[in-house]
Amino acid sequence: MRRRAEIGLLVALCFFLPLYEAPKNLAWAAYVLMWLANRAAARDFGGRWDLWDSLIAAWIASGILAAAFAGLHGNEWRGALDLVRYGSVLWALKRSRFSEREERWVLGTLVASTLVGLAMAYAALWRGTEPTLQLNSVGHVNHTAIYLAIMLGVSAAWLFTGRWPALAGAVALAMLVSLFVSASRGAIGIALVTVAVLAVAWWRRSRVPALLTSALVAASVIFVLAGDPEMLRKHEGKEGMQKVLAYRDGAWRVALEAWRQYPWFGVGMDNYSLVTRERVKAWRGEAGRDYEAADYMEFPHGHSLLLNTLAERGIVGTAPLAAVLIAWGIALLRRRPASAAPEDHWLLWGAAASAWLVTVGVGTVNTTLHHEHGLLATVLLGLWLARFSRR
């Protein structure tokens, strides 16, 4: 019964993840507590300590240190709690043993909750209560697009395994269409790259994914050119480049200034919005550097995973994050399933690879790996790590 309760709470967390804030947080807390209670009762916390345990521990500790020594004060402890939330889920999943049925329940619930969330989002869009497509608990359209890009990769991996192809294809198509509705260029581009990378990885196992992906990419390019022919037009001059980047370069300059001011611990997680133009002007004046207001833009976050982390957590927080991402990428390359491996192995690998590709790829132009899409990414990574890291 305790085991069923633990899996049930994990499934509840996955269901409420893109839908409702309070139930999601309650499910997370209950799952972690139940996991600890079950492991204490069994006197088995998942085996020996390994490299991944050290990386996860350092990652969580870096957020707490950044909050304790934050250069600015506001939401740093709430931001650190977000890292504790998805870090603890990653740790618990990595040190768990799942049956294939339990893995399918978790992945299936993630797919189902995304579809339910999209139905709610389209209803809100139709009623006019929301101006853009937004999953209720994920929020802003760009972050919704990040979530959908990861789930498109999961759906593509499911389709490539060949299990229930009609249903898997319909789900993948729903994710892709919704991505185009979001109009998030970065997420759309990386999502298509992710599907292409998965198709290449599947090549030794099957040629069908490559054919499907080629048709998908060709249709997407035709759709973009027909719908917005200027999207790919070359922009010239500084103003043109700023428009192409949606003025993100101004946010990146602000992030670098914050990092120069607080290089070790940053301004604190979720405190990026406190770095105003006035503060940047004062910092540059104290350092004897010129200040041009047009070069700096105020945003809620740094629109870059690396630069936002540097600004909010400094070197102490950025180094563990970089180590986790590097270890994640290396593990995916080294642990790619053999061509004859069971389809569940391929599905879990494809899901973890999609989470990494979207997190790193979209992370060049947006702030990934936090809140809902951070939890989604770590759930997918944790399921895959549980498969090969525990004997």
C-alpha cells in the first residue's frame, strides 16, 4: 500500500504539473515525504552514493548558498525552493526502482495532462480570457512553448517506438500544431531539431522515423514561408538585429552587469527583475564605465539559461548547473540503447534526450530549467537514470 501511495502521488504530481499550482505543490511535498518514509521503513535509499548523487547535492546546495549570500534581497528563498523542488524529485526518481508499467503510467500521465492543459488553453483563447496559448500552471506563452517542445520530443519518441502509432502520431501532431500557435520561434526551431536528432538516433533501429521527420520538417518550412515570408528575411543594422532577438541582447547585457557586480553568489534566484537600469547605471558609474540606456532592457528574467544563472546564482550556482548538463549530455551519448534494446529503453532515452536538447537549445535564447518545465525535464531525466544507474 505504501508503494502504491508513492506511485500514486508521483502520478498526481505529473497530472497537475501543467494544470494547477496548489495541487501540484501538495503532490510534490506528499510524494517526497512518502518516498522518504518508504525508504526509511525499508532501510534502502537506493544503493551506494555515486557521481550523480554528488552532482544533484551540489546543485541543490548551490541554490541555498546563492539565497543565503544573495547580493540583492527579494524572492531569493522562493527561487531556491524551486530548485529544491525539482532537484529533490530528480534525486528521488534516480534512487527508485520502477517497473515498466509504472514508467508507462508516469509518461502516459504527462502526455494526458498536457492534452488536458491544451484543451483548457484553447478554451481560454477562444473565450478571449487569455491573449495567447498558455498552459494554466505554466503561464507565459514562451514557457508554455518550452513545455510543449519537450513533450513533442516525448511524443515523437513514443511514435518512433512503434507502439500505438495512430494515437502517438495524433498526440505528436497536437503538440506540434500547438507549438506553431504559440509562435515561439526558438521553441519551434529547437523542437524540430530535437525530432530530427531522435530520428537520427533511431536510424540503426528503423528508417521510418527519418522519413516521418523529413516530411514533418518540409511541411513546417512550407507553413512558415507561406504564413510569414518575412520571418526568414535577413535584418540589417543594430535595430534590425534587436528586433530579431526581441531585444534580448539588452537583457543579456543587464545579466552580465549583475554578474560583474556579484560574481560569486549573484543577486539571488528570482531576483533578476530587481536589476533595473538605474542600478546598472550606478554600477557602471562606480566602475568608471560609460552607460547608454538604449543598450539595457528590463525583463523579469535574463532570456538565457546561462546568463540568467550567472546573474542570479553567480559562479557558485552556475558551475553545478553546467556540471549537471554536461554529465547529462555525456550520459545520453554513452548510454544510447542498442538497436535491439526493448522499446521502453528507447522511449525513456528519447524522453531524457528531448528534455536535454530543449533545455540547452532553447536555453540559448530563453530561461529554461525552472518551475514547471524544469520539473518536467528532471522527471524525464530521473526516470531514465533510474533505469540504468540502479542494478
